[in-house]
Amino acid sequence: MARQAPPWLDHVAELSDADRYAAMTADERLACFVEVCELARTILAGRPDARTVLASVEPMPPLAERTWLRLVREARRGRAAS
């Protein structure tokens, strides 16, 4: 019996990840964060080198660092305006 590809394989989201995140409520963002943390915990629990992985610090790629710093600035401006 031939296997079929799952129906979601070629699906392209209507919104970008950033737009989808921006559309979330604070509670939805928190739930997403908790889910990602739980997934990371599960993955690390199965790794014999979990301590080494957690102790290592890799520098962010330049584009990711610029994006992160921009988002921090925007969040601080938003907090100051409230």
C-alpha cells in the first residue's frame, strides 16, 4: 500500500509567523511560550548531554540579533507610552 503525503504538507499559511503572533492575545502568547518551553524540556530530558547543551551559549546570527534588539526597543517604547 502506497503512503500518501499528509494533507498539510503543501499548506502555506495566510499570515506570516510575525503577523500571526501579533494577532494573538496576551493569553495566547503566554500559552504558546509555555508550550514551546515544555517541548524544549521534553527534548532536553531525552538527551544525555542536556547539561552541556544548557551550559553552552551560541551567538545569535547578525540578522536575528538586529531583529531581537529592534523588538526590545519597540516593546520598551510601547511600555513607556502606556
